[in-house]
Amino acid sequence: MYLSEVQFKAELEKCLQCKTKPCMTACPVKCSPCDFIRYAKNGDFIRAAGEILQQNPMGEVCGLICPDKFCMKACVRTNIDAPIKIPAVQATIMRKVNKIRIDYKPYNGKKIAIVGLGPAGIGAVAEALKQGFSVDAFEKEDSVGGALNLIPDERLPKEVLLKEWQRISENPCLKVYFSTEISDYNSLLNQDYEAIVVALGEQKSRKLGVEGEQFAIDYTEYLKNPQKYVISGHVMIVGGGAAAVDCALTAARQGAKHTEMLVRRGISNMRITAAERDALLGAEVDITTMTKPLKIEKSGDRLIIDTIKTEFDEQDKLVEVAGTQIRRNNIDLIITALGSDRAEEPVENAKIIYAGDFITGGSTAVQAIASGKKTITELVEKLNF
Ligand SMILES: Cc1cc2nc3c(=O)[nH]c(=O)nc-3n(C[C@H](O)[C@H](O)[C@H](O)COP(=O)(O)OP(=O)(O)OC[C@H]3O[C@@H](n4cnc5c(N)ncnc54)[C@H](O)[C@@H]3O)c2cc1C
Ligand code: SF4
Ligand code: SF4
């Protein structure tokens, strides 16, 4: 997560200060590792943190959870030995700095509403405040972060999220209404908001669609409160994406004797990073590939699952392989982690601007922040001030 002093210095030393800044170009929020590494190398951590926050209001959160497919993938140092561990460098810089001053433009006389305080909504709030808007923000839960709250503490301690929000929210031009679900926009459209940014994320978990599904629990339910489901026996996770990996690692950490992922496709089709693959191996999680569930039953305290093998046919379509059905009767907990979809459709209205996973589909925190920021930069252009 964070680097030791020795690792930190070694990573800073590796930077080649590339003139074209490919690391910045590859960053969805256009954070500039080239510059923040230079300031950190000179020992000016406040300036380095300021450089990060200038583009990314959640610099420490992203430092902890940004995948290696953005800045790190673009890092030129790869051609010599290995890319600089830019996210970890970023998180380590942010942790060194307690208080940092953010430059806000004076109040511009205009008010906007922001619905949903996940990364996209937070990105929009931070940028709107910087541009001098007055902001009313509405969040259905009693705290910020959206899907970030499902990320296990081992990867993203919740106090980091709250620390970043504290810094953003201490601006008096912001009013936050927690535990306030907006179910239709007329009440907001009737008020004097210049625009309404809607960043609801994807609230509807995908279903397996098999008999007995009610005996499994959904990944959002599990990750919200894993302590409720501490199992020493056999835990099976149906799904092969990043959320399924978080479920598997959490179950293994909590002492499951046998943790298994059941994946419809092959390992090479799993949408996970090399680091996630290594973590699964390290935690001795079994991955049963090319297999799908057909039915779940409950027998006493245990669960029974019928599965069938899958294969790709000549049209590359995933099909069941006849005669490969088997019955497994040794499962204690089944978690479904098949991803989510948005819970409602966007409505057409010139004043409503959508942001984040709600509109792009499952992405990453940094992409959601970039999307939230963009709604405000476009609004400023439209309002022409
Ligand atoms: C298990 C898991 C692990 C992940 N790991 C990573 C990772 O390692 N790295 C990474 O970059 N990304 C990761 N992500 C993805 C990342 O969390 C999402 O891409 C990001 O949170 C999307 O931000 P968002 O603001 O669009 O939506 P969300 O985070 O879903 O936020 C939407 C917000 O809107 C609120 N809301 C919804 N409806 C209403 C309403 N009607 N009224 C008021 N409020 C409402 C919700 O309560 C929520 O707070 C992970 C996601 C999950 C589930
Ligand atoms: S691409 Fe890598 S080496 Fe080059 S400036 Fe960016 S971080 Fe430094
Ligand atoms: S915000 Fe994320 S992607 Fe961008 S430079 Fe920082 S770590 Fe890399």
C-alpha cells in the first residue's frame, strides 16, 4: 500500500523526468507523476501533494487503489527495468502531508446540485467548489464513498476516504444532505440550480438466474459486512472479476478452510490484474474455470450446488458441455459477484448531467472522479465565465 522510506526514495530516484510526460497523459484525471515526483525528490512534499490534489481531490485514495493500467503502464522506465510504482508513491506522498491549502475561486453567484457522493459525485463537488459554485449534495446513505465502501480495509482503510472527504467538505459553500434519496428530479428542477449532476453508480447487482439463488448472498451484502459471514468451512464465490477477488481474499483472510472461485470462462478471460492473480495464489484460493452453476439447494446448514462445464463453440459463444453436470454438496457459503447495473434509466433534461459508473458502466475510482470533474468543466464552458 504505502512505501517504506527506502522503497520510496528508490522509486523517486528511478524517475527519468520524461519531457512528454506519458504518465500524465495516461492518467484519467491528468495528475502529473513527473511533476509530483520531482517535488518529492526535492523534499517539498507539500508542493508534491498540492500538485496531486490540483487534479485529483482523492489523491491518497487513488494512490492506494488505482490499477496499474494507467500511469504505470505508460511509464517509460518499463523499457529499462520496471515501471515506477506511481500509485504507491502518490499514496506515500499524500500520507506525509497533514494540512494542505486548496485554491478556490470566489463565489460565482451560481448554485448546482449533485446527487450521489461516490467518487464521481465527490469529483464533481471538489471541482465545483474550486470553480466558485455553491453546491447542495444529496446522498442516500449516511456517509460518502459509494462503492469504495465495499473495498476491504486491507486495500483501502476507511479513515483515508474520510480524511479526503473532510478536506473537501470543510468549504462553507457546500451543504450536504445525507440519508436523502432523490427519486425524482422535479423537486430539484423546480429550484434555482444551474445544473444537476447525477452520479448514482450501479446499484442493481446482477442475478445468477438459477433456482435456489436465494440461498446465496450478493457481493455487496457480503463486502458491506464480512464480519457477519465468518466461515471456517468452504466458501464459493461465483464470478471472476475484481469484486469476486475481493470477496475471495476476504473469505480466505477470515479463516475459510477452502475458498473457491467458480468462473464461467477461462483464467485468461478474467478481468483481473496480475497483482490480483498473485494475491489469489498467495491466499491459496482455488479457481474453477469454464464452469457455471445450474441450481443451488440447502440441506441443513450446508449448501448443494449443481454445476456444468462450459466451452466456446465455433462462433466463440459460451455453451454448456452436455454430460458434464456434477453435484457438489460440501459448501458452507455461496457469494455471487457478477457485477452490477444502473438501477434506473437516465432522463432527458438539459439541466441534468450524468457522471461516473451510472453512465459509463463499471470503471475505476479515478475514471469516475475524472467523469465528475468533467461535468463541471463543461458547465463552466457552457456558462461562459
Ligand atoms: C468490490 C469493489 C472493488 C473495487 N475495487 C476498485 C479498485 O481497486 N480500484 C478502483 O479504481 N476502483 C475499484 N472499484 C470500482 C469503483 O469503486 C467504482 O468505479 C466507483 O466507486 C464508481 O463511482 P461512482 O461515483 O460512479 O458510483 P458509486 O461509487 O456507486 O457511487 C454512487 C453513489 O450514489 C448514491 N446514490 C445512488 N442512488 C442515489 C439516489 N437516488 N439518491 C441519492 N444518492 C444515491 C450511492 O449511495 C453512492 O454513494 C471497485 C468496486 C467494487 C464494488
Ligand atoms: S513516465 Fe515514468 S519515468 Fe517518465 S516521467 Fe513519468 S514516472 Fe517518470
Ligand atoms: S491518479 Fe491514479 S492513474 Fe492518475 S497518476 Fe495518480 S495513481 Fe496514476
